[in-house]
Amino acid sequence: MLDLYQKVSLNRDFPEYNLVKGDIATINALVPHPEQGEDGYVLEIFNAVGESINVIIVPISAVESLKENEILSVCSLIKS
């Protein structure tokens, strides 16, 4: 189980939210699945200057801890 307010990376794409594998989010809450399926995390997504741009719910298996050997990068939300 990961900690609340921990920064994590997505390990898969979420095109419905315009998010891709490797995007960074912050865990805001753990939510139980209503029908005994996989529990989820409420994630808050921030832009590069720290403004909140979305709050989503994803399965726990869709995120992973950040690692020492990773670096952050920037991508545009606007697809050309």
C-alpha cells in the first residue's frame, strides 16, 4: 500500500483523461471498490507549475512508486 500524498507514476495510459504511462500524480485517497473488485486511488494531477488540473480514480495496480533512477520530464497537454 502506498502512502497518502505520495507522488506516483502511472504505469499505463488513460486516454480518457489525456494521461499517458509515466505521468506523475499525487495520491489523495484510497477508495474501496463497490463490488469487491480492485480498490482504487484518487489521484490529483498537477501541471508543471503546480496547478491542479484534474482529479481521477484509477485501480491501485495502475500506479507505482517513483524510483531513484528516474527523472521527471515535461510534455504538453495540447496534442498537435
